[in-house]
Amino acid sequence: MESKAQDVFEDFTPPASTDGSYLGTQKHMKATRQHLVRKFEKGLADTKARLKAAKVKVGLVVARETIQLQASLPIKPGDRDIKGLGFKQYKISLNIPASLDGLKTAEEEANELGKLMARKQFEWTDKYLGKTVRDAKKFQTVDEALKEFETEYFKTRKLTEKSKHTFFYYKNYLRRLIGLDTLLTQSEIDKKLADLTSDSAKYSAIKSLKVLKSTLNLTSFTLEKFRATQPKSQARDIPSDEDIIKYHESFHQYSLTRSLTIKKNCLDSWKMWQWVYGMLATYGLRPRELFVNPEIDWWLSSENKDNTWKVHPNTKTGYREALPLHPEWVYLFDLKNVEYLELLKVQTDDRTSFTDINTIRINCSSWFRRVNIPFTPYDLRHAWAIRAHIMGIPIKAAADNLGHSVEIHTEIYQKWFSLENRKKVIKQAVDKKDGIDALKEENARLRAEVEYLRQALARHQIIEVLSN
């Protein structure tokens, strides 16, 4: 990947992620576009200034998303010389895109045209008459297109863990759902999409093809007749606290029944994955947030009195310190066990690339299936969010702890709120109301008693005065 392309984003901080919500995605895209527009406008002004300083008599004009050259040139063949000067102001379109890369091309072309004009060697060739066809680069197959896809994609996006994560899925969907050998023709693309029976797969494939097409300016196929409608989320069976505690033992049980032929250096690997399970349940973390540069020394430090887990800045939503909802689970699940953390260190040391971390993340999901846990790693995160609501944790505090926006907490996580959880919360609210009402009644009774005793004391004091 070209590092120069990322220089454009050196002073750009993307808005906080919202885990993919529509509003959050639009906010992120709008901020990126505005940043690129500002960079382009500054780049255009700088380019014009350099041309002027070099006394190049060629201007630059932006029109219809292209950069055009503007200069006083000999009358074009077939044009009328109304003023009889032999020269006329012309705008020349060379199909240079109005982008930061296009500015470099435009400056080169302006210098070249300026030299021809200064030497009085300018001629109206096919290039300047616009008769040459400048087609976008052609790609035969998906595989060939993917070789350019990453470079072009990150010319208009800041390279972050979130953007790498998004790109990885686009690339993976194209490989898996469309196929590397698929020709980028209308008939081939239509056939591949028609063969996809799953709404989720079709949505992912169409979305990825749209990004590929726009990024590489592909014209060999269209997607106008396909609608990329996001499928409805499937129902989830979010585990209860009781189930979470119960299935924690699955890893140990698996270790007692697995094949005896397993490699010696893998005998204790289950311990690390049991630790991962406990951390996900206790802190509501994303799996990646345990594997990206884990601060093990801080985790074990005596200074870490609140048992916070530090999430590294190079993760989806950046740095935060996560807190447990059930602090006792830190000890119940033995999360400070040095042996488990040594195994984590072996897994994560010198593994910082997106691909490396993704491999570990995939292993996490496979271990859940291997030991027959009936829910996914991410379900433990959903369970944390629901538990926070049941416990009455303010939404902002819960959202911050999970590393997402309040709207995600309310719009996405709350939809997994089951009937049983609703019953539990309503009962707690009623019980709380009944308790408050009871306290109010008791308070009123005590006030009345205090008033009665005060008046009685006053009467007693009056009697004593009269008696004396």
C-alpha cells in the first residue's frame, strides 16, 4: 500500500465508530468526504500558485468532476476567429479526475502545454482535440481487479483498524461469494448473483461489488437491477448469567475427553480460551480487544484496583478502560491466573497485523463450537449489554464501557431483549416502586410520631412551669 496516499489523512481523525449503524456510517463518510474536499481545494490552490510562480501560462479549472486546462491558444481547426486575433481562450479536457492524484497529472500536463506554447510549437493534436479514448483500466477477472483494489481503496480513506476491518470483509466476500476466476462481465456477474440463495450472502456480494466498481471505475457491468437490501437480523438466544457460569466449565470438560494424540505443546491451549471466555463475559469486550497488544502487566498490576482492562488504541473504536459488571467474576473465572496470561502472551506476541489478529479471532469462534458452547463469543457481549440494562446502569455509562454509541446501545443491543428479561426488569421496577411507596408511608408515619412527641414534650414543659 502506498504510504503517500495515507499522508492525505495524517491530520484527519475519523468520527467515533458506531459499530456500523446507518447514521454512524453516514457521519463517517461525510467527514471523510469533507476532509478530502478541503485537501483537494488546498492542493488546487497550491498547484495554481506553483504554475503562476513558474510563469506557466496555463490555468486549471474544475468542471464536471474533472480538472481542465485553460489557455490562450491558436484558433482550433474549424473554429471561427471572430476577433481576428489568431488566438482564443480554450478549456481542454484530458479526462483528468478532480482528485489529489489528478492534481499531479494536471500539473504535469499544464507544464507540458506551457512549454509548447512558450516555444511556439503547440499544435492541435488528437490529444488536445479530445479525439483519443481514455478508457479506465480494464480488468479481466475479480482476481486481477483485487490486485489494484486495496491501493485505490485507501487513497480515499484513512488507514485505521476499522477501515482495514471493513476492507477485509469486502475482499473476502468478493473471493468467497463471487470467485477469483469470475470474469467482470455483465453475464458472469448476473449469473453469480443469481446463484446466491441466501439474502445475507447476496447483500454482502452486491455491496462489495458496488465498492469495487466505484473504486476502480469499472464500466464492464452494472448493478442497477440488483437491490442490496440488508436482511433482517436473526433471532439470538442470549445466554443468562446462570448459563454463562455453567458453560465456563465446557473448556475443562473438553480437555478431559479429547484425543490423547494431541501435540504436547497444545495440551494446555484450552486454558487460554477458557480465560478468553471469562473475559468476554465479564467485560463485554469484542474478541479482538483481547488480542491486540494486550497490556498484561497492567492487568496484573497491584495498581489496577478496579480491575480495568485497557483496550488498545489500534482497535475498532480506540482506547478505553473497560469495567466488569460482576466484579466477583474476575475471581470466579480466575482471570488473573498467570499461567493463562502467559499462554495469551505466546499467542499475541509479535502478532500485530490485521490478518494475524483476525486468525486468532476466528480461532476463538471455532473453540466455542469445539467445546459445544451453544452461543457465540459476541453473544457474551450482547449479554453484558442486557445485564447492564437490567441492573439499571445508565445507558451512556454502559455504551462507553462497550465502546460504542448510545444509539447503538438502544437501537441494536436492546432488540435482543427477550420476554423473560422484560418481565425481570418490569418486576424490578414494580418492586422498586413498591419499596419507595413503603418508605414514603413509613417516613410519613415517623414524621407524625415526631410531631406527636414534640407536642407532648411541649405540654409536659408547660405543666412543669405551672407546677412551680
